[in-house]
Amino acid sequence: MSSTPQSRESTASTDVTHRSKRNSSDVGWEFGVLADPNNPDKVQCLRCKKVVSGGVYRIKQHIAGIIGSVKPCKLSTNEDKIKCRNALNEAKKKKKAKQEHVDALRAEVNISNDETIDLDEMEDSFGNLKPSKSFGPIDRFAKVVDKGTSKQANLSNVIRKEQMNAYKEYL
């Protein structure tokens, strides 16, 4: 059971390398490892040792030489660039196909205003439809807090009547 310090170090280094490469079949992990095992967003390029934020997607952009989000890798080969560009283009195609599928499904749904709703029928099936007592967020400033005196109760009724009249005019 005793192990030498050298064997512990080699086991630890392979364990770190294994952990720093995510359990993914993504092409980008051929060119990068996690810079910090606790932060999956930081990936280090295996070619030039540059650390980029944005995960494996940014590493693929870095290796492919796509300018914009990251600086291109000076040590990547043409073969590496082609491999990463193909992976990025394939991901774009998949995303576009998925969006087209969602759009087609949404186009099948027909929402029309041809159907009218009879409120009298709804009242029979759902019971008495009374308006809620709260009108909206601004009404909490207009409502009377103390309902004990008749003067404040009348003020509350006046406010509600004005609101109802404004609502009816709007309709």
C-alpha cells in the first residue's frame, strides 16, 4: 500500500489533465483544457497557452482564427483551423434547423379572433364574475387606508366611480 512520492505526483497530474478535459466529444477539447476546474468558462489553449473566457466555443473560434471575440491562435495549423470552422458551421446549421422546426410548429397553431365569448354563459358555468377589488399598482396610493369614517368611504367610492367611468370610456 505504500506508494512513492513520484507515483503520487504522476497520478495527480494525469488526474488534473483528465478533469481539465470535459466529458464531451466536442472538437474544441482537442485544443483546450479548463484553466480553472472550478470555472468551466475559462479554457486554456493547448497550442499557445492563452486563456480565453467563453468556454469551448471561444477556443474553437481562437483556433479557427475567427476575429471578433478572441484573438486568433498563431500556432494553429490549417488542418486545425478547418476542423474548428467545420464544427462551428455545423453548430450554426443545427441551430438554424431547430429554429426552422420551431417556426413551422408555431405556424401550425391558429389563433384567431373569430370566436366571440358570451359573458352570460361564462357566468353560468363559472359562477358570478365579480371584478377584483384591486385595480392596479397605482391604486394603492389612491385607496383610503382607514375605512372607518364616512367621509373617507365616500372618497373611495368617488375614486372607484371615476375609474369605472374612465374604463368604460376606454372600452
